[in-house]
Amino acid sequence: MKKKILVLGGGPCGLSAAWEISKYGYDVAVVEKESKVGGLCITNEYKGFRFDLGGHRFISKNKELVGNVCKMMGKELLTANRKSVILLQGKTFEYPLSAKDIFLKMDLWTNLKAFTSYLISTVSRIIFRKKDISFEDWIVNRFGRALYNLFFGPYTEKLWGISPKFISSDWASQRISLLNLKEVLFRLFKLRKGTPRTYAKGYFYPKKGIGQMFDVMSEDISKMGGNIILNASVSSIQVNNNTIESICYNQHGITKRIDCDAIVSTIPLTDLVKAFPGYLTRDIINHTSALKFRSVRFLNILVDLPDISDNTWMYVSEGKYIMTRIQEPKRRSPFSAPEGKTSIMLEIPCNENDEIWNCSEESLLKRSLADLKGLGIDIQDFVIDYFTTSVVHGYPVYSLDYAMHRQKLFDFLGQYDNLITCGRQGTFRYIFMDTAMEMGITAAQNLILDNLDKKADVQFMRSEEELIETTSVTA
């Protein structure tokens, strides 16, 4: 008999796992709580405009993954270049931050403070061997207090909803390109050639939004005999000794049961654990409660203008503005808006059921348009229409002790021989789309080859402490 494999969650990781498993003829079913697949990579179409849930692009240094995606998408996959900036105090700065750019655009006093605090922090870090406990520690130790207060502190607190003092330093080394003033001086005086390490600019992007990639993937899964079950929320998991035998899910108010031989779970780690109600100790419940996710609302505005800017992303550092990032979907694909029109999407972090989450669309638009005007983007008279979208499990919050709580949950789930958990929500890791896809494929291969003793290899894939997105296989 063919093995029955269940994949919980139909986002990039889950679909990639099902895609891989289906190629080997297994009986695969994807259980997805939303009405369409894609997870955080859904694209919504409205009046001829397309909006992703956030800013996505396909970039990877995995040649095999890139080759498979290019083959799957064919001519529907475009190539583009990233151009990102930071909007701060009426000025536009390069992103990643450039020491030369800061020097040229900031006043003398700010430059003096930045340079002095940078030197103090650099020397102190070497002499006193300061440890990086919090995100604030990591930034101040490498950039200095002045730049932290100017760029990183306000943005990070707005994004995560808590002070950077209480955020772990774990993810900073993979996401922040360092300022190196020595490098800048060498290059200014032509004493060093080449370009400093920074983010890869080229990327792939589907014509009809990032969601198109996973719509095509789900069609492939169905053609190979896989089953995509939508509007299905996992409610409980049935266990016999150390083996999961079945799950129950709710679909349109009806509880259904489905048997399985193995499970690849990409649903939020905390939700998965809660699906084992009869097996949870008070200790596990406490560890589950300690892990939090940051939610996001997206304000999508249709604009009667041909263009707004030439930037892929615009980061907004100052706390007085409600949004963290501004994006113009047309910069990724010209098919994101009708000819002669454009659109803008604002990422607005919040917590589920807080003031921003519950704010009416009309009030959110009014506040956001005022903030945009303050940033020099006045589109008040050109708004055609607007709507909002939202995600509950947007970002795993890296509290100072998150790793300990997460490992306790991994240990609990590790006792079940036929279960692998992976993906951003499934491993409570702030990973990018390509890593999620790699995780899903590797988890599938481990199931097929009965390498279930390598669960940790999947869960901590691409966790090395180095700047990610520096290299990419491009067209």
C-alpha cells in the first residue's frame, strides 16, 4: 500500500514538501486552513491590481531549487533588481546602510556623534569582549549608540512591539549588513578594489504575484494525485504510543478525521503542540504560552498615477509613522497594476486584537495617508480604492529566552517518530521563502528515505551566523 503522508499547512514549506513527496507516488494530502494556498505568500487580486501579503521575491543559492522553480514556472517567471531605501528625517538613505551615504547626507554634528560612538563601541567590543545578548547589544557593539538611536532602535521596536533590549541577538547577524568605516576610507582613496559584501540585487518574481508560484505548484501536486484540502483547521492529533495515527480537522463547521502514516507540519509550532490536548503537561503549556507571534496588517491602495517611486522597498524608521515598509508592487512586476496606474502597500505591524488590528479600514487609510504625506508621498487626491489584508502569525518574536522555550517544544514533538515540523511558523524561525522551500523538500526526502533521526537538520537549516541573501542563482 502507498504511504499516506499528511502535510499540515499549504504555504511555501508545506507545498514544497507535498510537491517533492508527490513525485515519488505517495498518497499526499495538504490540510490548509485558508481558502487558498500560499500561506504568507498569497497574492490578492482586486480590480485588476495585485497585492502580495508583504514583500516577496524568489532568491536562492540552491541551484537545484532555482532550476526546478524556473522549469515549473517557465515564461511566467520574470527577473528584476532590488532597490531599497530608508526614509528618515526628510532624507532618503541607501539600504543596506552605507557609511559614505550617511556622511554625505547627515549634518556635521550627527556625523561626529555617529563616528565617535562607532569608534568607542568598536574599541570597547575588542577590549572588553562585550557579549551580544540582546538585539540592542548586537547593534550598539557594531554600529555605535548614535546610529542605533537613529536607525535601528525605533524601527525594531515598531516592528516587534517590544524594546530591542528584550529581543534576542540571534537573527541580527543574518539580516544586517555591517558598516565598515575602514573599508569606506580605503575605497574612497582608491586603495582597495572590488565591492563590499552586501545583499544580492537580482531576483526572480512571477508575473502575477508571488502567489502564482504556489498556485502552479498546487496544480502540479493535484496532477500527480495529491489532495489539497482547503478551509480545514487542524483541531486534534491522535496518537498510539510514539506514533501519530490520524488527525482531526474542522471544515465548514464539520469535524473530519483522516488517517496517516507520517506528518510534515508547517503550521505554527504553538498550534501544533496545542493539538495534543491529552498529552500536554503544565510545563509544556507554559513553554507554548511563552512563544509569541507578531501580526501584520497590510493597507493596499489603488493609485491613479503611473508611478510613485523606483524603489522596491522603502523602510520607515521613525516611530511616529505607523508603517514599517512601503512597497509599490509594480516595481516587482508591471502586471501588478493596469497600464497607467500603480498601487502602494503599507506594512503595519501590530498584535492580534490590539488597537491597530481592530482599527477600521477608513481610519487606517486616513492615518496612513497623513503619514505618507509627512514622508513626502502625497497621494490623497489619487486614491482609486483601497482594502486591507492581515496575517496573525507574521513574525516569530525572538524574546531573550525564546530558544529555550522552542527547544522544549521540539523535544516534546521529537518523541513522535513519524512527525517532522518545519517552515517559518513550524520552527518558530524568521526564515525567508527559499529556506522554507528547502526545509519542506528536505523533510520530504527524510520521510521517503526513513531518515527521521535528522529532524534537527531540517529545523535548523540555514542557521549559520552569516549575512544571508548575499549570493543568488539568477537568470
